[in-house]
Amino acid sequence: MEVYLAGLRGRKPRVPVDFPRLEDAARRKLPRRAFAYVAGGAGMERTMAANLAAFERRRIVPRMLRDVSTRDLSVELFGRRLSSPFLLAPVGALELVHRDADAAVARAAAAAGVPMILSSQASRPMEECAGLLGQAARWFQLYWSTLDDVAASFVRRAQACGCEAIVVTLDTTLLGWRCRDLDLAHLPFAYAQGLAQYTSDPAFTAALRPAPLPRSGRPTLAAIRWLLRVKRGYPGGLRANLRSELPFASVRQFLETYSRPSLTWGHLAWLRGLTQLPIVLKGILHPDDARLAVEHGVDGIVVSNHGGRQVDGALGSLDALPGVVEAVGGRIPVLLDSGIRTGADAFKALALGATAVLVGRPYVYGLGLAGEEGVREVIDNLVAEFDLTLGLSGCAATAEIGPECLQSVP
């Protein structure tokens, strides 16, 4: 109704409400490299398609003549009552789509009262975002690098700035085969984008060693532009960094240490020794891995295939959800990531046993189109549609959503 009433004064939404139109608007506005990084998936992007197809195969079956005049959208996670089941997923290198990057997202999350999961690959340090989030909940996503001191420092910093959970991303210990980025030969981290947590971290900077520039033939104009972007992106500004080797050293050290394919279940005990915060594993798809997570004392699971960005042809996240929920047996909360585009999608995920859902690409497109206000509108739209779907389906609260609300179709 707010949208309709605003229309009487000639005001229309800043960002399209419909997701395909939202994505198309972002495609037209964002630089080619930025859109490719956000929109792209692994290989032929069959996993991205599987995510969406899994939602399409489940249809909501509304019930009638139930009092839904008052609705409760809230859910509880780790002792905090959240006003809706939405969390903002961690997305790296947001400076690609908007100069205010994570800061704009943090302000929008605070205004909407929606938790933000701070990314290891953020464009702004976690302390800056925490200051902007105010009383809103925040979690921290940990990319576990080969430098344990850096991982430990990240966890300490996350605790100090009020994060309420550590989300360990498991499905990106190696970078996936992302054709859109490969065709453009573009990796934002090589341009010192998305490295703010690292360049602001004492353990990471203490490990830096002077790194001469790579030399392979005569310098090209593109190489000079790359060098200037790296120098400009490092803290301190271009003038101060022109004579410094630290900017390139930081990029090289990140690229050499960021991924850790040697991680095993045994490493979780080390992380537990660092913090009493809830530990959530993101990237679980197999029921046996869900059981192992519970056995190793993990506090929560995010069913996710990284938005289809890692393994081409992987199982859709919503298809994996029922098996994981059954394996967990209510012992820890299960969240869903990958494929959430609408409030109706969130309803379906909760019907299949998810406690809450993570949203990624939609809010990033909102950021690219209208900054903080674009993110806020995307959040408001998702919550409003979920609220209407809840009521129109005959449910007065999220606790009333169950598998009986859905029917599978071929």
C-alpha cells in the first residue's frame, strides 16, 4: 500500500520489484565486469538453473477461512528473535557495484532490522560496518586461509565488533570455474578489490613481505592501469602508495593464501578453541555431512551451493534441504542459501524445514541501482511479499508453515 499511495504522488519504486526486471536493470547499468562477477555461475551455470528449478517444482497450496488478520513473521536464531526470516548473505568485492559498498548495505540492514553477514572479502573493514549496523544483528563469514594467524585475528575482530556467529564457508576452498569472469580475464581481488578485511588486519599485514612487480615483456597500458588501481585501492591513497611495495605484496599474499583445500573436520576443534560464538557451516548439501556437523559440535548449517558459483551441475539447494533437515533432526537450526529471489521462495524454504534464508544477488542488484536505498527497497519488497504469502496461504505465523503447505509437481 505504501507503494500504491506513493504512486498517487507520482513516485515509483527506485528498483524494479520483479526479479527478472531487477536483474535486467542491473545488467544495463553495471560495468560489464561487475555484472559478470555478481551474476555469473560455474561452468554452464546448470547449478544456478537447478536452484531456480527446485523452487518451481514446489507449489504452495493455500488454505482458506483462517484468521490471518495479524501475522508474526519472526524467527529465533541463537537466542535472538528476528523480525523476519531473511539474512543478507555475505558477498565479496561490493565496490564493483557501488562506491559505498558494504557501508551502504550495513546502513540499509540497520534501517530494516535485518541481520547482515559480514564477508571476509568485504570492501570495507568489519569494524566500520559494525558501527553502521547499530543494534542490528551481524554475523561474520570466515574464509579460512592458509594463514591461521589471520583466521584467528578475523575471529577476534568479529567478536570485538559484536558479531553473533561465525559462518565458515566450506564450498570455496578452491575458486570455481566461472566462465563469465574467465572470458573477461577478471578477478577483482587481483585489483585489490574486496581485500579490506585483510589490509586492515594486523596479522595479515605483519606477514607481508616486499614483492617486486611481475615483469613479462614490455609494459602495456592495461598493466599500467592495473598497477594504478592496486596502488589506489590499498589504504593510504595513491600518492602515499606510489613508492610502496605493500599494495602489490598484499595482493600477492592474498592470492597465495586465501584458499585452503586441506581443511578437514578435524580443524573445527581449533576454531572452537578460539571462540564460544555459534559456529555455522555454510555449503552443506549432503545429509552425511549434516550428521558429521552435529557430531563435531557445530551450532548451525547453511544449505548452500554458493549460488551456483562453484560446482557446475550440483544439486539445487532447495532439493538438498529436506535431506539435511531430516539428518539434523531438529538438533541445530538449518538455513537455506542459493536461489532465494522472492518472498514466496522464502515461504517454500521454511515449509521444507529451514529456519531462515539468506539473500544475495537481489540486494546486490539493488545496491548497484540505487545504493543504500536500493538495498532497503529490495529488503522491504522481500519482507512484504513474504508477509502477504504467509497470510494468503492461511498461516498467521512462520511457526505454522510446514510441508503440508506445499505440493510437488513434475
